[in-house]
Amino acid sequence: MPDRYLRGRTAPLVLSIGLPWRDQSPRWKQVGEPYPGRFMHHLELYDPAEVDDEVRTWLRQAWEAAA
């Protein structure tokens, strides 16, 4: 439940991406391991411009890991 990590602020969008590794980027609001070897990364987005090349790379990696 990412909303409990917002500390009183609200984000227009919280993007959650599952990866088989913990990404070390400081952009993540929260990273959890709901079960061994699966990491859920939560990213707050306040502006469409924040969906940059780095975010697109994470989405591609998540897509490839899910296949």
C-alpha cells in the first residue's frame, strides 16, 4: 500500500514495477521484497516529464523479466 509512504503528500501517480533484483536508484520511494527474488519498486510521479529514459528502461526490464 504505497499511500502509507507518502508522508502527507499525494502523488498523481504511484508506479509500481516488479523486478527480479533490487534496483539501487535513489528515485524509488520504496522497495519491498514480497517474496524471495521478487522486488516491488514504487516510484512517485508528479509530472509526465518524469517518465524519462530511466523509467522506460525499468518498464522494459520488468516486461522482459515477466516473459
